[in-house]
Amino acid sequence: MFASRPGGRQTLRWTGAGRKHSYRYTLAAMPIHLRAEPSDYAPAVLVPGDPLRAKYIAETFFDPGARCVNTERGMLGFTGTFKGKPISVQAVGMGCASAAIYYSELIQMGATRIIRVGTAGGLADGLRMADTVVAISATADDPIVGLLINGEAHAPTATWSLVEHSVALARAAGATVHVGPIVSSALFYDPRTEMMQHWKDRGHLAVEMEAAVLYTLGAIHKIETLCLVTISDLIAADAGTSERISDDELKLGVDRMMTVACDVGIADLT
């Protein structure tokens, strides 16, 4: 429940079942980093990290006529239609700290389905460059998730109907799709060289930096969430080295993933 607070802010109180305490965090009454009106965003929003990728998505995949709705701090956002149905795309930056700001403000704007689209480093054997990974869950190797849930145990998990639909669409389109858990790391340049092997040994398919906080905020706010990533690097976990995808391969993989993401965004799954 939202309760108004002095200074034009609101506090969300969330009390766990059977617990004597509640924990809370404060949201601005209106977004600070998205300079737009709630009507400027569709209920379904795609969220890449890169502002230029957001622009590319709007210009390449949306129906003609998409409009720019946010330029604050260079984090571009666009709203238009896909196959005649409303959809938006908003850049969120890199890492849970940046992404959580934009996820939270999109929720304030009325977003009810948020789909992360991006790239990831592949850990599991059998992954190939440009393969699509559908993240059913995201292990949080980032303290931000713990702060949001007051340190309680939590398994950041996608919305199953979105997972199911995206896998069916991707396979029907001929894409190689892998479904399973990923890791959201707080560090891109991680000095813990052994962690990649540990994550691989525990069955994680890939590593990226934003899905865990998206899934956690989705659970808190009761919205639908999903993460789709294209494999852009193959990580030799035991050696601590990686191989980078070519630009042409990356474009092919991302474009294939984006068509699926747009279809999932507008899907009526009720």
C-alpha cells in the first residue's frame, strides 16, 4: 500500500506473511530520471541497457511513427506500436544500480510488463555465439537485491507465461534457444577469477548485470517480467578467458531476439 509522505514522496510498505515487521522503501511521487507523462509509455516496455539500441529498436522493429518520449541524461525512450499494438522501449544503463532506477520509474509510470533485452556472456557447454537465452531465474550476485528485500531469502524469477510464450515463438522462428538460470553480476571486471567456474558448475547458463533486480522489483510490485539475452561472448570459465562475437553475428542474434521480444510484449496471455 502507498502512503503519502511529507515533501511529495510516497512510501511502499510491504509486510511479509506471518512476520511482525514490515520493510519499506521510498519512491518519488513522480519520476526524476524519466521526464515524461504516464500516458507517454505503453504498459509493455522493452528495456535494453544501451540508449542507441533503444533507438535502433524503435526505428527498426516498431511500426513507423514511433516518438521519442525521454532524453533525460541521454537515456532514450520511445513509444509506438508493434503490429498495431502499443509498446515502448527505454534504455536503463548498465548494472542493477542504474537499471533499478529506470525499472522503478517505469512502474511508477504504469508499466505492467517489462522485458529486458540485451547480451550476456555464455557459461554453459553447448552455447554458441548469437544463441538466445531465456532466463527463467537470475541469481543475484549484487547487493542491491538484498537491500530491496531487507536481506531476506529470495529467488528472482521470471513470469512463467512470458517465458513459455517467448520460447515457443523463438523456436518457431528457428532460433537456438536455451532456457534456465543466469547470474546478474555487480562487476563487469571481476577480480574473483574463480566465480565463473562456480556459477557454471551450479548450472547457470550465462552472466549479465540487470535481470535479478528486474525480477525482484517485478515480485514486489506484482508486474510481469522477463529477460531475453543474446550470447555475445563465450566464457572459458576454467581458464578465465572469453571469446567475443563479431558485429555481424551480434546484429543477427539481437535482431532475431528483438522480434520475439516485441511479440511477447504485445501478447495477450490472459
